[in-house]
Amino acid sequence: KSSYKFKGADIDRLMEKLEKEHFGRRNPDENEKEAIINADLLIIDDLGAEVSNQFTVSTIYSVLNNRISLGLPTVISTNLNQTELNARYWDRITSRILGEFRPLVFSGSDVRKLKLTE
């Protein structure tokens, strides 16, 4: 079982770590991408908040596709609806997200906005 622990739950930090690895700006003894792909559980928080470029999109595809192929559990939180997912990501990514994951919709008032009105 994998004991990889990523400190920093948001997608931006995850992409930053993987970008450093990919472009050789990391400790050569670490293999972040393999650890992330093989983790017992991966929680991708705030998908859609990351800087969108060719690297991040291809990395998201690679991580999701490998984890699905391995049958490993992944939780994705996002504020994007299906239309927004389709506009932001490749069809290959959105078809995996929409076809392999069960959506759980949480609706209500934004706690941050509520605090501002108090």
C-alpha cells in the first residue's frame, strides 16, 4: 500500500509539484507522479482552479487515466458543471470524469460570503 501524503490539497499545488518533477527541478530520489498515481486514495480538490496549459491538462489526463486503469479510488471536487468541464478540458478527460465518477452535488450558500455579511 502506498503511504504517499501530499500536503496541500488543491490542484494548483499538485500541478506545481508535478511540473517541478517533469522539468527536472526536484530531488532526483523522488518520483511524485508515480506516488500520486499509485496512492491508495487521491483527492483532487478544486479541479478547474489550476492554471490551464498543455502540461496541466495532459498531466490531469495521465493521472486520471492511470488511476482508473488501476482501479484506484479518486475523489474530485470542482465547482464546474458539465458544460464548463467540456469547455475547459479535452473530451478524453471529461468523458472519464463524467463516465467513471459518480457525481454528488452539494448546494447551498457560500460560507465565505455568509461570513462577510455577518
